[in-house]
Amino acid sequence: MKRNKRNIFSGEGWSRALLWAALPLWFGSCIDEDLSKCGADFAIEYCMELSTSLRMSIDEQLTSPAEQELATALKENLSHILTDKARFMDLSFFDAKDGRLAKHLEMRPDANSLAITVYLDKGNYDNMALAATGEPEGIRITDGNNYKTIALQQEEADTIDAHSTAFYRGYTSMSVSHVSGNFYVPLYMQNAVPVLVVDPGNSPAQVVEAYTRGMSSGMRCADSVFVVGKPAVIRTRRTEAAGLIALHSVCFPSADQAEPLTRINDTYDEEEGSLWQMDLYTRMPDGEYVKNVLYIKNPLLAGEVQIIKVKLNENGEVTTENPEVGVSVELDWEPGNDFDVEM
């Protein structure tokens, strides 16, 4: 059976919306004299709620003079994520009885708030609001015709780019009578930002690339539950300042609990209890590669920036003082052993 998929970011069908402008949308009319059977106009205000911990986490975790310089550059490079202005909003109103889509709006507010007026027939509704802060790629809404099935799904591939924008979700239930009413819907960020900060010191090794693994691949919008479909390796972006290197992704959160290990005769203590991983590749002057795998035990939550600090030694290996991070090292690693690493 063909699945219904809706790409809210294709640019097709978007209507320009003005901040705080009332947009009366007359999807139906009431011709009965008995007004109890009529719907009503409802004022709805949507507001993006950017977590203050995003910028604070960067400033609080990067405190030395060199780290502060890196923090400034990192926040600049993540400015498209660390913003509360929505460029796109997808608003769906579902019949609470059977979950079927009753009304659907697509808008471009380019602001952190949007106020609209919507006419709805009498009844009970589930209102789902999804928003993006930029021009995203590789993320789509699937099964959007029913409240129980609507979901966000990232690209399904072995190796993917980090999310290019922050995604927000908001929800409210609405009971509509013939009397007008007002609703306020806050939207909260659904991505997370893992950051690996490397201090190369005097190491002759070159930091080549890093990847993030073990993250969710999508979200069920109705209950805001993150799911893992096809596991993906996520590329990082690079920021350098004051001799430090930050390798960062934007992705869905990690799982909230570790799954039992299934590997036989090849289980590392560093891996036990880890929820997600980062792979760091370095290259020695003689051309040999070193693969460092970091196993992180702390969950990476939606709306969170988590910074992992490591130091690079003379052999191309990294060490960390973080007790929640284990490290395993593979010397003389050859590209192509695990997946397509871009060297």
C-alpha cells in the first residue's frame, strides 16, 4: 500500500504569512439557524521556545581563553540552529475521533511567533504544529493524513549529512463549539547537537574527520517518541579557533537507555552501557590512519548541546577525562573497513 508522504520543505504551496496578522480561513459555512451546530473562529498563537541551555551549554562548557574563542566561532557556525525564528510552519488539525486530517496550513512566518485565526467546524481536534528554522534537506513529514501516523523521518542511507536546520514541534487539543476561543501553542526543538572538541596540542597527527552514530532516525509526532529505523552514520561539520577543533553534528536525539550488547568474543569495556558514539579519524605523518571510537553513556536529549573534550597524543590517539566517555583505538586503520569515510 502506498504511503502518504508530504514534503513540507519543497517550497511548493507555501503562502506568505505576516507576524501577528489575523488570517481568517473560511473552510466551511453554517446555514442552519440553530447556531449550536455552527463552528467558530479560533485565534491561535504559535511561539518558538528556544532552550536557553543551547547557548549556555557552549559558554559554560568552554571556559578557558582558547575555548572561549572556539565557543564564539562555534555559535556563529551554528547560528542557523541557535535561532528561534521559524522560516516554515506546517499546521495540521486532526479530528480527535478518528484521527483523520481535517485542516492543513503551510506558512512562512520568518519569525518566532505566529498568530492566526482559523474557522473550525464544531468538534474536537488535535492540532499538530511543525516548524523549521531554515531550508532543510533530507527530512520529510510522512503519513500526514492521520494524527496517529504523522511522523518526521530523516534520509535513509548508510551515511548522511547532519541536519541543516532545527526542527520544532508543538501540540494542543482543541474543543470547538459555536463560541470563539483562543489557544497558545509553544513549540520545542526536536534536534540535538553533539560536539567533539579536540585539543591537538603538539601532536604530529592530523585530525581528518569525525562521525556520529547511535542516534534516532525519526520521530512519531503524536506522542513525541523518537524511533530508530535504518541506523545512519552522520557526518560532522568543522569549526577551528585558537588551536582547537570542534567537530559537530545536528541530529535527532540518542536512545534514553542502552540496549544489551550482542557482540560475542569482541566486547569492549568502553562500549558497555554507551548510548551513542563518535568516531574520530586521525592521520600520522607516515600516512597511517588511526580510528578512535568514543562511547558516550550520557543520553543526548532533544534541544541539548553536549560537548565532549579530548586530547590528541603523539600517536594519533585521543584521551578524555570525562568518566562517562570510553575510548577504543584501532591503529593502522584502513579506509573502507567500516563505511565510506571521506578522507
